[in-house]
Amino acid sequence: MVDQNKIRTAVEMLLEGIGEDAAREGLRETPDRIARMYSEIFAGMDEDAAEHLSKTFPVASNEIVVEKDITFYSICEHHLMPFYGKAHIAYLPNGRVVGLSKLARTVEVYARRPQIQEQMTIQIADAIMDHLTPQGAMVMLEAEHMCMTMRGVKKPGSKTATVAARGCFRDDPQWQRLFFELIRKDAKFNQDLI
């Protein structure tokens, strides 16, 4: 659980550390605002993906499920700066599916904690495999990292893509091709791809 008192104290010290007066009018309420904000953006620390993925529904056939362009915002654990982008998720059911909003909620569980994109991608794929027990799953994250765009190398617009494949998506290149085809903008499902 986020300790707002510690955050307030830390923000006051940070402001003093950069040479600011934490008591001046424009900054007086900043420690409180930051503490409330951190409670929101790090809410995933107290959540478990199982909470969202545990309620499933039976399906008559095991056709691919793809949810793409799930917007997420996270905080890089190396610089405590934001990275943000889109998540794309696919899984091949094994008799049961989960509500589509639950996939987006699973992304949020892992995005709302200090994180690196590579690990977040793996965590989402593993959570889907662990809780839905599908035939396979594939996750791709595409994100822009503020630690690369506003400091250091300063390359705005550059994006990082990470992919995790499990089960049939790892073992069969046809499923991987289908995934990439379906997440491309305006892609249409083509039965011939599988």
C-alpha cells in the first residue's frame, strides 16, 4: 500500500534538494498532490491479475481472441519517468474465455507499478497462461519512454517493442504471423492465414 506521508516528506526533500522553497505558494500543496497521484499511478502494487482473469465463460469453439491497441501508462523503475503506449494481446482458448475488459484490466495491473517494459510484457503473457490456461498467448507492447525522449539520448518519437509468446504462439510460426497480421492497423481476419 502506498504510504502518502512518506511520499509527502520525500517530495518536500526533493524540492529542497533542487534548490526550491517547498513552502512557497506555488509548491505548498505539491507534496499532497504528488502523494495522491502516486496512489493512483501505483495502484497495481496492491492488485493481482488473478482477480480479473478468474471469471471465465465456456465457448463452443476455440477461435483466436485478439484485443489490440490497449493504451497504457507506466513508470520506468530506472528513472521513475513515464513510458506509455499500446498493448496487443492474443490467446487461443482451451474451452473458456474471459471478458474482454479483463484483458485491459490485466494490462493495468502490471502497468501501474514501477516497471520495465520487457518484464511487463512477460508478466501479462504469463498471467494469461496461468489463469486462463489457453493453448497459447502472445503479447506485444509498443511504448515511448520519457527517459529516452526528454533526457539522456533525447530521441523523441522513438518506440520500443517487446513481445512474449507462449504455447502455440511460441511453437508455431503460423500463429505468430496471424498475430502480427491482426494487430496491424485495419487488418481483417483471414482464415487462410492459419
